[in-house]
Amino acid sequence: MKSMTIALWTAPVLATCAANPVFVTSDSNGGWAQGGYYVHNNMWNSAKYIPCTSTLYAFSHDQWRVVTKMNNKMGDGAVKTYPNVHRDYPSVPVGDFESITSTFAETSPRVGIYNVAFDLWINGIATPDCTEIMIWTENFNQVPGGRYVEDAAFDGRTYKVYKRSGSGYIAFVATANFTPGTVNLLDIMKWVMAKGWLSDKSKLNQICYGAEMVSTDDAEATFQVNAFLIDAKSRPTLDLPAPASNAANSTPASSGGRSNAEKTK
């Protein structure tokens, strides 16, 4: 009988970290691997928007921040960056997991337009036949893509569910923001399967958490992750492969990105 637990936790106060970050980048695709996680600046849709800057300061994979500046003067509501921490999984069948939960704490700028969200990639990462499930834990003036379908409740929290026809994009938008909290990611994936939107043979590829940034109203603004934990347990009789070494996959972690570029505000 074998099982695996992935769990990382730190006190939710970034100020207690060392004065100097261990990694800093302003590169649009810059990132840093630590302990099986990858912290990614991910300015995937920034090139045609000026100004659009983002500098990542990482103290650890679960304590980092970005200082960013952009606007929505084009009025298209496009997500420009998705700074995030993510962990890769080598196409592990979702059915092999007994549980997957994630606990986090974050501080956001409360200016402009953005949302803070998990981004789950299933059956591929940003490929034509993949499914992307986003779970918005905080929303500031942002509008989800797709069409509202219904409400769903998990662990006492209510989410509005949006789905884009003709694509694998599904968004769960919390009706009340929460900036520290725990989300049962496996329960949400199973709910999507029960709706017939995802095959029960599906495989997990990546779990991300970060902020989809649309605008900071042309002012420098800071998004900060103060704590982050993924606790993934396999079913007792299965031998679950370990996540990819160093999880150094810098594949843009949000069609949230790509699909959200179609959103309007």
C-alpha cells in the first residue's frame, strides 16, 4: 500500500523572509525552480501593450511577489500577465488521486482590473484538446469568459460557474473573495466530470496559482503570495509518479490568458 503527500507551508508573513530575494527577473518568460515548484513571471500577452512591466521577486516558491504596471486603455479587457507558482504532473490520471487540496495566502493591490486564481491544466497544457479549469478566489473588476451556467458549492463556499462553448475553458468564480483559504481541487475536478464536461479517464498535467492582470491603472502595483501548499494524496493501492523534477515547465500557465483575452470589461 503506497501513498504520496505533497505539502509545503510557511507562515503567511513575507516580511519575515530574508531582506533580499533569492531570485529577481523582469524577463517576460523568466522563472525560477525550487523544490519541485516553478515561480513564473509569465508575461505571456504583454508584447502589444505599452506600458506593461512586471518584475518578480522570489524568496521561496511559496513566498514571492511581483511589481507590475499596465492599463486597459485599449478597452479590450485582455489579460496581459499571469505571474504564478505551479507544479507539473506527468499526465497522472485524475482517478489515481485520493485527494488534492491547496492552501494559500495572498495580498493583492486592489487597484485596476485583475483576478487571483488557480489554473488547472488537464489532458495537456494549452493544447487544442486540453481542459482548463480556473478557480477564482479573488476578483477585482474582472469579468470571466464564457457563459454563466449555474452555481456550485464546495466546502461552504459558493462559486458561479462559467463555460465557453467550443473550448475546454471552465471558470469557477467565488461569490465572496477569500485571500487566505483552502480549496479542494479534486472535488471540483470530479464535479466537472459528473457534468460530462471532462472524461473520467482524464490526466492531470499542471496546477498553478497566481494573478491574471488586466490593468493597474498605470500605477505600479504589487501582488504577493505569502503562503502556498499543495497536498496531493494518491489512492492507497496505487503507485503515483512523483511530479516532474523541479517542475521547470515555463509553458504559459494561463489560457486563462489566451481565452480571457476575449473578455471585455
